[in-house]
Amino acid sequence: MSATDKTPVRVILASQSPRRRELLSLIGIAHEVRPADIDETVRPGEEPVPHCERLAREKAHTLALQHPDALIIGSDTIVVVDGAILGKPADRADAMRMLTTLSGRAHLVYTAVAVAHEGETRSSVEAVTVHFRSLTAAQIAAYADTGEPMDKAGAYGIQGYGATLVERIDGDYYAVMGLPLGRLVHVVRALGYRYEFGPITR
């Protein structure tokens, strides 16, 4: 049976992130976008990795209940330094505080991906070490003024101006962007579906 004979699965991305949408399109997965509305508060005593994976699974599960015919992709990215999760900054001052903390040192980025379909959910987490350059107060202020940090975990985006803040990364670049593509394909296949450089099929 040729690839064209296989039945494409309806795919929904449970995220409003334009970066995740771009990455799915990059590898040929046609999809709809329907953000999941969940509580992303860290639970008491919850460690970073379980927190990240729980949010990805909850996003996928929430949309799966609404669209049982579709394959749902949920994802969540967190930045962790000194064991603390750096979420999206509350304001410019908070962004500058985060960037000052990250300056000249390494931190961890965790991105979880969860796939839900027909009552089953599989998930996995990609870990990446990101090394920041040493930044001056003026550089931090100038980057904050671009507005780019405001909707980004850890107050930076590696795919934008923030690329110039990063010295190197150890791990999956796409995970830092927000969707580890290789891990996504692995999870999709673990659910029993095919990805052969195009649509996800049964």
C-alpha cells in the first residue's frame, strides 16, 4: 500500500503558539489550532518535569474530550534555573529580572509533548541545556524594550532576537522553540500511527 492509500488523521494543536504551528507545518503535518484553556499553576510540591508533562497531557486531554475524532497534540515548555521555574514575565521589570538571572550561565529548558487519540494519551519530555552569554544591563534593557520577552517562558525566544543572547545549546533546538519534533514523531508512533514525512496516518 502506498503512502497515498493511507487515511490521514485529523490533527488539532492544543496551543496558540505560532512557533508550534510553524514547526508542525515544517514537517508536513496539516492541523487545526484550538488552544486549550487549563490552569497552569504549579501544584504544591510539584517538581518541574512532572509539572511540564502534566500540563501537556492536560492540554491534550481537554481537547480530546471536545474532539474525540481527532488526534490532539499538547505541549508545554518551561525554563528552569536553580530548580525554580521561570514562567512568562509579568511585566518589563520581571523580564529584566529573569534575564539578569540567566546571564552568563546555563539553564534547563524542558518541553513536554503529549498526544491523545481515542481515549489514550502518550507523553514524553525533552530536556535541553541552554548557555547564555554574559549580558550587560544595557543589553538586557534593550532586549526587554523589543517586547519579545513578554510572552516567552524565561523571558526570551531563541527563534527571534533572543538568538543573540545564547552562546550554545546542548540538545534539541526545536524543543527550545517549543516542540521537539523527533520526540513528537516517537510519541505518535507509540500510539500506533504513522508519520512518513507528511500527514499522520492510521
